[in-house]
Amino acid sequence: MELFTVLEQKLEVVLDQFESLKKDNAELKENLTATEQTLATKEKALKEAEDSLERTTREKEMVRQRIDKILNRLKILDLGEAT
């Protein structure tokens, strides 16, 4: 009879450990899901920032080209006045 008592106690310990591991596993899955959502949000923000940077770079280049064009026209005017 004592053997059954020891066996039941060991089984109870194993079942408690199993429940604890099951709970830990659920928490890890929940944390992973939250982390994946955070990562997706950050990836979206990064993509938006990259797009914004690309637009700003294009606009900057257009402004630079227009300024160069204006400066070249002014040079032509200066050369015309110098002669």
C-alpha cells in the first residue's frame, strides 16, 4: 500500500510540473505574439520613414536642379553685362 502512496505523490509532482510548464508555454506564446505585433508595427513605421526619406531626397534633388538652373541663368546675365 505504501508503494501506491509514493507513486501517487510522484504522479502529483509530475502533474504539477506539467501544469506549470503548460502555463509557462502559454505565457511564452502570448509574449511571442505581442513581440510579433510590435515587430510588424515597427517594420511598417520603418517602411513609412524610408518612403518619406525617399520623397524628401527626390524633392531636395529637384530643388537643387532648379537652383542650379537659376544660377546658370544668372551667370549668363552676368556674362552679358560684363561684355
